Amino acid sequence: MSTMTTPHATTTLSRGPGAFLSETWALYQRAVRKLVRRPVILYFSLVQPLIWLLLFGQVFSRITETPGFGAAFGGQSYLAFFAPAVILQTILFGAGQSGLGLLNDLDSGFLSKLLTTPINRLAILLGKVLGDLTRMLFQAVIILIITFLAGLRFGEGGVEMTISYFYGIPGIIGALAIALLFGVMLAGLNVAIALMTRNTEATFLIANFLTFPLLFTSSALLPVQVLPGWLQSFSQFNPVTYTIDALRALLYGPSIVPAGETVAGMALQAVVVLGILAALTLAWGTSRFRKAVV
């Protein structure tokens, strides 16, 4: 009597860079689809910055006309000067969604289901962060468009552009790239905070606690040279100052660059500072994420 044996089927999962990119892309698409299906989130996260842009642009419009102040603003209107700060404000508040989104996935059980699959754990984190960066990019582009349109003046002689982007599309792309690098830094920080607290309310409070001091102790509202002396010293160590100054230089050209500085130099400073900070916050966020999914 013979015995038949059936060999066990083995399935070899394809791993490596290709699989990692494919998994990241799939999770990135999920993040974007969630955004498209809930446009109200995008709408309301954009309304507040636009109110800030238009309201502050009008309330403080006379500052740039005050004798002795115009040169500090590089000959730009306050609306143009403030627009890069609004972009960063949007990113400051929007980056918190990276951490909160992971907490929602943990609470809903979606992350637990993912962890039962052989998917690369870092692809989960990267797909989420890239989805949030896409939202930030979309918001930043809208702010730049509205700033340009708000600077148009219609008269008998035709249309006058009071706000223009000095380097055109290349300058805008450079500014957006630096803004997104700033977003990467904040996303890593917020992910780490969220996974440390494991609490939505605590994450939100800590993120806001860090956001406002960073914004108001920088060159967001006024040029550094017109700030009080102690605040000038503090702003030199604020990454928001490096980022906003680089954005203004790339958008409006040499006229807004302080004496002794160059547009390329300011952009390089911002990239170096943000690159180092982004590497640190991402390493921290990744470390917390690895511990959370063990």
C-alpha cells in the first residue's frame, strides 16, 4: 500500500526596494483618497489661513508706508510680506494631522490589520506623511495664487500687478520645496509626540503649545530688524525664521534680502537647517513608530 504525500505549497513574497515603493504608493493613495472624500477638512483648514492673509494684509498695510519701515520690507506690500508666513502657518497646523491620523488608525484597528500583513512598517509611516505633504502643497499653491490675485489693481490704464514673483515658476518651485522640507520636519515631530502620548487631546495641545511660540518669535509678522532686541536674538535660533526668510527671498528676489546676504545663501541656510532638523525628527518619529508596532 503506497502513501501519497502532497508537498506544501510555499509562497515567496517579493521584498526589496520595489516592494517598499509599491506599498508606500498604495498607502499614499489611500491617504489622498481620504482627503478627496472629506473635502470639508481641506476647506476649513484653508479658511483660517486665508482669513489671516487677507485680514492681516489689510490691518497692517500702512506699516510698510511708515517712514523708515519700507526698506525693512524690501519695498513689498504687507500682504506680499505676510503670505510666506501664512504658508508656514498652514503647515504648522496641518503637520499635526500626521500624528493624529496615526492615532486614528490605531484606534480604528486599521493599523492592527496592516500589521498582520508582511507590509514594510516604514511604508505605513511614509505613505501617511507623503499624503499630508500633498495636502500642504495644495494649500500653499492656493495661498500663492490668492496672494497674486489680491495684488491686482484694476484702473483706467489696465491691470497693475502690485505683487509679482521675481523668479517666476522656478522661484515658486524652490519656495514650495523648502516649505515642504519644513513640513517633513514638523510631521516627524508630530508623529513622535502622538506615539509618545497615545492621546489625541494631549497631542493637539502639545502641538499648539509649540506652534504659536515658533510663529510669533520669528520674522513671520515683522522683519527681524524691527523686532525688540531680545526677540531678535531668539529669532536667530528659530527654524521658522530661516524658512520664511528663504521663502521671501525666492519669491520676491534680492530686494527683500538683508544687506550682506544673498538669495542663494538664504535658501542654502534654510535647506541645511531644515535638513538637519528633519533628519532628527524623522529618526525620532521612526523610532517611536517601530516601538509602537512591535
